[in-house]
Amino acid sequence: MCEMQYFAEYVLGIHGPSGQKADKGTITHKILEILAAIKKAQQDNKNIINDDIMGEINTQDYSLDTIIDRIYDHYSIATPYHKWTPKDKADCGKWAKKAIEYHGGAFDPRNRNIICPEQRFDIQISKPWAAFDYQIDDKRIEGYLGLKGTIDLITEIDENTIEVIDWKTGRRVDWATGKEKTQEKLQDDPQLRIYHYAVSKLFPHIKHIIITIYFINDGGPFSVCFDETDLETTEKMIQTKFEKIKKTKRPKLTKTWMCSKLCHFGKTTFENTHVAPTIEYRDYQSTPKDKIMTKCEQIKHEIDLTGMDNVVASYRSPGYTIGAYKPPGQV
């Protein structure tokens, strides 16, 4: 949606706190992940699983309500900057139960043949267009583009077919355009196409891959079928985006209503951070004269004034490594 937002987050490593709605989504995801892990253990004849939050769980004797309580408590304590209320807790439990009760339990992980919950992938595209070569901090960084991510759930339909399920608790909207994601638009959705690309590399023997994006609170499940003929189109999509990023010398600052409402960099300043805040007015700013610039406005100002390399050297978050991947749900 915004080149400056991408630059600040993925090149400088500056991250703001997630929104409360997103954290409620994370809680719901984690509940569903545990149910999938329980079913996978049962398939493997294991009576105990060890969860990073819950600890030991008896797969033959557990309580869904206890899981909801424990997961909610963990994330609400870990994010004290939110104002958590009993309604928030009720929402998380309601959303998880709504997901597993839909259509007689058709999407309850416990009614599925689980291949893997929370499947991570790190796939290198070893093609000439995907090569990169940069000089960063007196070090030469070279290699090939890698796709990194985590898939919520992979299930087996039969020996030739698997279904990927991605849970969503938010609205069925493309935030870049503000338009609803229809079945037709989901066919070209970058996330779903990258999931198909990754799964086809992880499970090359599988002929048929169904990708289901489940909007728990906005329309239910939508399924898209891909096959090997889609891989070339997906790769071209990735190539186009990658080459655009490589060619970008100065990221654009896109101003919309979302800057002050949804974007961390448009809502906050560099006060009380490792970067000194700046007060200096420019025509493009929405920040009033004699007030501290927002983070995105200050980064743009400094790039214009001192250049990209200097901004990367002085603004990059301490300890941040370009290319490092943090799985969703970690706080």
C-alpha cells in the first residue's frame, strides 16, 4: 500500500505494537492451532503434546474452554497497552467456536486429517531474475530471493489432494483498494498464490491443492483450486514485485486517510526511541509547523536530505537483521 511503510518495516526493522483487533485474531488462531495439534497427536497415537504457551496437554482429556482461557490470559498479559475487557475475551472464544461449528464441524481441525498446523516455509527461487547483490555495512550480501512464511493449517483430503486453510477474523477487504475480496479476486490474491507456490514445493507429489481462506466473521470459507499450470503465473507476479522493489531508489510516501488511523508510522513520532525526533516543516507534511514530524515524514525528510544509505545506517532498529523472519503470534 505504501513504499515508505514497507521500507520502514522491512529495511529499517521498525515495528509498532499490533492493533487489538489483530491480537484478538492471533488469540483465535492460536486456539485453532492447538486443536489441530491435538488431532495430529491423536493420529500419531500420542497422548501428550507440549505447547509453547499451554505446556503439556493431554490429547485424550482436555477442555476447549480451558484452552480459550489460558491463551487469552497469555496474550492479554503480554499486551498491556490494550484495554482488555470481558467482551474481548468472549469475542475470542465465540470466534474460535464459530469457526469449528460451521456447517456441522466441516472446518473443525479435529474432524480433519491433519498434515501440519503452522507449517513454516523458506523457499529459495534460484533463477537469474531472483538474484541479488548488495553492500550493507561494509559486507557484501548476495544470494537469491527467498519466500518465507507460515501457513495456518494443511490437511489431507485424499492421497492426491490437500487443502490449505487460512483463518481470518477481520473483514473480507483488500486494504490496498478498499474493495471487497470476491471469489474471482481471490483467484489472483498474492497470499493465496504464494501459499500454493510454497505447498507445491513442500509436497511436490501432490497433484491437487485447494486453498481455503476462511473469513470467520465476514462470509465464511472461500476455496480456490490451483494446479501446476498456475506456478508460472505466480512466479511472474513475484518477479514483477521483486524487480520493482529492487529498482526503488527512494520509497514514495503515500498519503491517505489510513496514515493517521491504521499506520504506526503515520500515527507516531521518534520521541523516546533510538532516533532523535525532528521538527522541520516541509510542504508534503500533514504535521503542523513547529510540531514533531511523524516517523514516515521524518524518514522521507532524512532520505531527501542525507540519502538512503545514511538513513539505513542511522535509523535501522538495533539488532535488526534484514531477511530475518518472525512467525505470526510471537509477542
